[in-house]
Amino acid sequence: MTSVWDLFYRTISLSNLVINNIADSDLSNKNRALAEAKFMRAWCYFELTTMFGEVPLRLTVPEKAEDFGIVKSSRADIYTQIELDLTAAIADLPGKGASDSFRATKETAEALMGKVLVFQEKYSQSIPYFESVILNPAIDLEANPADVWSINHEFGKESLFEIGYISTTARDWGNFAWGGRNESNLHIQLMGPRGDGIFDLTGTDLINGWGFNLPSEKLINAFEDAGDIDRKAATIMTEAELIDAGGSVNASLATGGVIWDYEGAIRIKYSTKSEDTSEDGIKELNYSTNFRLFRYAEVLLLAAEAYNKDGQDSKARIELDKVRNRAGLGNINSNTSGTDLFDAIVNEKFLELAHEGQRFWDLVRWGKAATELSGTGYTSKNDLFPIPITEIDKNPELSDADQNPGY
């Protein structure tokens, strides 16, 4: 929790440093640099208020220690600042297709503005931002689900924002900077199926990893209930499918005969594909798979939600069907409307964004967390993360009374 908090505020601090220092300059790239900094600040505050609720709203760099103390701001005030920053970013960011594909673009900021407004239930206000992105010919879905996360389609037409990784220095166990900012993506190794003879991956293009964040039985069943073949194959592989490919699962080699977190499938999305790591160095430490933080499919599903909540179900079905059709599924029944259509959007988002870190926060804002997470140990206090004690200790304007409820 402390790391998440500190890293977002570190990014906010760097954004503030840029904004505060170049606003009155005559730099040739001032407008774009300011727009990028404001976009990043908006991104970070949206993530922070989603995860932690009310947080300190820092818009300047403290000049001395006494300046560090700052009270928490209301979520309403935080959202207001996010919208101000995104409005400025939209005005001055270049469009997709400009140089430096790893940078935020006008469409990224528009899409984020739409998402921010949906999270505030300002559905009608969000629609114009989504429509601007949807009508943009530079943006579209990748043709096949498997292409979305392929290293061959990084910064592609579906990508709005992603973290880039490379693998050029052939890291090994001796020169890997544990805890540092490495060029390669160690998280991929964390999410690959465990080795030690537990998962034999013969017949697949996967190599063994460290076995975290495996698919849930609920996700497996959701794919199968939907008849979702193509997207499922790009997301998970069931035990039966692994065996059919020539591999095997041997639980007897796991501690106590139980494979931690295993409910009948392994990951394909963001997993340990042999093509995604370097031939040099240690394979486990040299994955170059980019993280897609924001992509067009999510925009379409957010737009479908906004249209549905705004009473425009025919338009909601159009955007929902785009995602379904790419997945190999037919159009939703044309009579589906209202709550039934909303539930279809919720389920589609479950399948489309599986393992991308979005569902929990959606369940919270939809009021569905208690039902969907029944039996997991979830309670309502988990709707927000605890504010790190390090922040409360260091910030003289915060006290234990400022901690989120239940912690």
C-alpha cells in the first residue's frame, strides 16, 4: 500500500515540478509538456481517489519541510481538479499517430475524461468524450483478441496508453536491480504457470513462471457459459486444454499437494510466452511485454454503459456489439434493454478486461462487490485501501482520525 501511494505521489510531484517551472517559460514544446504533465497528474489522482478515497491534493512542490503538511481533499474537489487538468491536456496534446507513440495523446485524455465522468455517474456529460474517440479513424479494435497483448501490436491502433518495456541488457541473477526500475517486465514472470514439474507446458508456447494471479473458476465458467472461444483462448487455458495440447498438471509436487490459487486454468493474457523474452541473459528476467493501461475496448464498454444509463440503449448495443463481434460472438439480442442490457455490459467487461485490474473498482462503484465477492473475505471497508501509516506519521495535517473506515 505504501509503495502504491508513494509512487503515484512521486509522479504527481514530478508533474508539479514541470508545471510549476515551465508555465512562464518560452520553451518551444511548452504547451505539449504542460499538457503531458497535467494528464499524468490527472491520471494519478484518478487512481488515488479510486483506491483511497479522500487524499491530499498536492498541486505545488513544497519549498521547505513546513510546506509538506496538507489536509485531505474531498473526492468532489479532487474530481474537479482532474477535470481541469484533462481539459487542458485535451486542448494541447497531439492526436494519435504523432511521434513518440508511448506518450499520452489527445484521445487518451478524452477517453480518461469520459471514464472519470462515468465514475461520477455523470453519464450524459461523458458521452461526447467517448464519441470523439469512437469517431476517430486512427483508433480501432485489433482484428483478433490475441493481437491485443502481442508484442507485435504494442502501441497499436487499440492502445490508448501503455507502459513500455524493453530487453536489451540481458539481465541475469547478478545484475538485475531488485526493487529498482528495470527495463524489463518482471510481472510477466510472476504470472506464468509454476515450474518444478507442477505445470508441464509441452505443446504450448509458454514457459514456466512463478504462479501468481491464476484465473478463478468464476472466470473459467463465464467464458464457457458465453460460448466465448476466441477471446478465452487469448486469455486463459483450462487444465483439459493443456492436457489436450500435450502438457500436464501434477498437484502432488506442490506443497501439501495443493497448487496455490489454482482453480482449473492457467493464464495466457500477460503470461510467460517464449517469444516475449530475450534469447540472451536469463529468460525469467527479460520479458519485454508492455502493460496496456487503457485501450479502446474499455472505451467502447464505458460508452455502452453511459448510453445505457442515459436511456440510449440502441447506441449502447452498438458499442457493446463491437466488442462482442471482435471476440467471435454474435450481436446481443436487439430487445435487450435497461437493467438486462446493463448486466450484459457488466459481464462483457468481466470477459474482455480479465486480469487487467479493473473489475474490483467497477464492482465497488456498481454496488456489486458484496455479492460478487461473497466468500472471499471481502467487507465494505475494502472498498477503499488504508491510507499508509507513513503518510499519517509524516503529514502534520493528518491524524489517525483521517484513516479510512475499518482500518
